[in-house]
Amino acid sequence: MTRSPLTLAAAATSALPRVGVVAAGPLTSTATGRFDSAVLTLDDGRRVVVRAPATDDAARDLAAEALALRALTPGVRAVLGMRAPEYLGEAGLGDVRALVTDF
């Protein structure tokens, strides 16, 4: 099932209360993959990514990624040597969870 950027934007507004979405577009140009994803522009100017799994395996991977991102403290991030996305929130989207991170 391919979810539209607007459907993913709706999930993001559920994950990020008090935030408005002013623009939504696809993250990738291909229509198939492990995740349905979109880039959103928020009303405060930030750009975020929202992803929802397309398969059961992808759902498990996305749940593990969300757990890992939430575990990254500022101290750990300082020694990574690269920038990792910031976990912003999650929301239910049907029978799966959508993950929202910064872009």
C-alpha cells in the first residue's frame, strides 16, 4: 500500500501536536520501497521526514530505529562523528506506526 504525502502529513500532525504542516511532498521519486515517506514543511519553517513501513519487516526495522534514535543522548551524539536524525515523534497510521524525524 502506498500512502500519499498528505496521509503521512496527517500522521505527523498527530505525532507533533500544536504543529501545522504547510507543505508536503514525496521524499523519493520511486513509488515502491520498504517505507512510504514524505518531506514536510512545518509552520515554523522546519523540514521533517515522516515514514511509515510498507511491510512487516520494515515495521520492525522502523521500531528499532525509533528506539535507537530516542536513546541517542546529546553526549553520545557529540562523539558520533556524524549527524544522526533527531526523533520527533510517532503516531499510529492504521495498523502501523509512522516515525517523524528532522530532515
